[in-house]
Amino acid sequence: MKCPLSLAAVILLFPAAGVAGVFDDLTRELLPAVQESSLDDTTVVRGVKEALATGTERAVKEVAKPDGYFGNRLIRILLPDKIQQVANVIGTLGYQSQVDELVLSMNRAADKAAPKAAGFFGDAIRQMSVEDAKGILAGGDRAATDFFEKKTRGRLFEAFKPAVTKSMEQVGTVRAYKNLLDQYEALPVSALTGTQSLNLDDYVTNKALDGLFAMIGAEEKKIRTDPAARTTDLLRTVFGQ
């Protein structure tokens, strides 16, 4: 059997702590299937669900740890182009620390919001049909990632946004952003370019979700293409055929 999955493995390499217990019941419910001797459709589907539950939990923990976003170049949240132009100007005038503070605080707000994803992924796994699981197994490098994004992105945005807003207040993002714009608007050059504005809540929320799904996609591809990445008996049983 081809081993195209996914998210199963997707995030199985992620260790950490922070969102414990969200998938415990689901894992206990599905794990017995892995112990069955034959890999019929039911066994494979249930095995996929168990692997996805474990992997997704670990992925969320990885991005939710301190500097989970900022410390990872793959998902680090950067300033959008129009604000980066402002940052470039004031950075050369001795205000680079304000720029750095803003970037770091946006990423730390994303870290704090990330645990919100756990419950949504658990729900998506529970609701997965036989057809969904087979489609993931037979799909491309991002089949599982795309499944989760389609099923959860809208609800995740609504759940993440308030958490991001609160986190940005706590870690000083709003203050850092205002300081950056104040410094810029005090310069003569600002009269030429006009005041720049950004909906920080929407921007950081979307970037946080982009980063989460990017991590899932990268790990999914690794599991599909690298046998050494199948680090559990379950992955070797279901995806090593």
C-alpha cells in the first residue's frame, strides 16, 4: 500500500507541552484498532484518526511553546510590505529597537493563541468519514493538511482572533505598533507617503494560522517521503505497507 498520509505524521515529530489532554479520549478510543492483525479499511481509517490526533496535538504544542513562531524561520511572522517600508525608514534613524519589539510581540501573540487549535482539530478528526480518511491516504503531500484547513480555518480564525487581540495587549504589540507609527509620522518623509495603517488583529491571526498549517504541511510531506520519519509502531504499521 502506498503511504501517502499525512497529518498523521504530519505532526508526529512535534514534542512539547501545553495542550495536554485534548485528544486523550479520542486516542484511547481509536488505539485498539492499531493492534488488530489485518489492515482492512476500518483498521486503516481508525489508525489514521489515531495518528492524526496524536500528531496534531504535538504540532499545536510546538507552535505554542515560547518563541514557537519567532524561533522558526518557516513560520516567523514578519511585517507586511507597507509597514516594512515604514520600519526600514525609522530603523535607519536609530529606532530599530522599536521595529524589533513589534515583530517579536506579534509572534509571541501568535504563540499564546495557538493552543486554541487543539479542540478544533480534535472535532475534525472525530467527524472524519471513511471517504475522508481514504482520500487523505490516497492524496498528495498536503492532503491531510488541506483537509484540516478546509474543515477548520474559518472557525479557527474566529477563535484565534479574540485570543490574538488579548495576547497583543498583554505582550505589548499594540503599544509597539503605535510607537513605530508615531516615530515615523514625526519625520518629514511621512508627509510624502501618508500614514500607514494595518488591522493588526486580522493580520496576526491569519499569519498565525498560515504558520500552523505550514508546519503541518512540512511534516506531512516528511512522513510521506521519508520512512525514517515514521517514528511509531502505528505509522510503520499503517504507512509502511
